[in-house]
Amino acid sequence: MDKKNLKEKIILGLDPGTTVMGYGVLRAHGQKMTLMQFGVIKLAKMDSHALRLKKIFERILSLVDEYHPDEVALEAPFFGKNVQSMLKLGRAQGVAMAAALYRQIPITEYAPRKIKQAVTGNGNSSKEQVAAMLSAMFSLKEAPQFLDATDALAVAVCHHYQGKAITTLGGNDWKSFLKKNPGRIKK
């Protein structure tokens, strides 16, 4: 693939939450990734769940309007024992998705394990291990106060890696993949 034809794209990664929601914005061009912004949306001080959802929608919409991402990637909610917490988390994720869809931006969801695997090589990594790997990857001076921010950044990195693999295949079969990626074969 000709490097001149590689399209630069901006990816907004989101780690949905109802008390703290993480976001990370990357600029990707070929294999190169540049961190544009990452942080959190703090929601804990809001009394009503409905107001939190409204804040999520407004803040995601403002991030979309500020950075103009080409794609949005979200961490899919993991399954927990508390049904009420899962319901609230699902609503937060749905509102974030609605904000992106409102601006016609495609969305992809990733399982937490897949995100950790993409960033650290281990699907069972801790949040701290993910943050440490991202700190090294992007030469961050200090770790963020909330790991939700690095979790969201990890979602964007995972999405970039997934997109890169798809766009560089040339064919949709293993034979084409192996031919174009001989260094990825373990002997």
C-alpha cells in the first residue's frame, strides 16, 4: 500500500461511565498515532441520573464538534452482578453512541479484554498496566488522575490497530494476510 494514499483519521475513544466517563482523541496516519487530547467527564456531583445522561450527550457532542473524529470507538460494558449498575452503564453508553450518531460518525464497540490485549499484549492486564503502556507509547510525563482517561485512550488505540489490520490486508483471507505480514508468523 502506498503511504501517500493512507488517509489521516481521527479516532475518539470512549470509556462509558455514570460517575466518570473517559475520552481519548487520537490522530492516526499509517502506523503513526498522535495523542490529541484525553481526559474525563466528571458526573458524580450530579444528583439525577437523567442529568448525567444529558451531560454525557452534551459533552460527547462538544468533543465531536471540536475534534471532528472520523470514527468513534467505545468499550462495551462488561457483565456484572448488579443489574441496576449495568442498566445505568448501558444508558450512558447509549447516550454517548447517540451523540456520535447525531453527527453521523460510525461507531465500533470493543470488549475490555480485546482492548487490553491490543495495548499490552495481555487481555488480563490491570488498568494500571494499560496506563503504563500508554504512558510509554505517547511519552506522557505523568499518569492521569483518573484511569478512565487512559482506558478511553486504549479504546482508540485498539480501534486504530483493528482498522490498520483491515485496511492493509489486500485480500480477506489468511493467505493474503500471511503474505503481507511475514513478521507476524511465530516459528
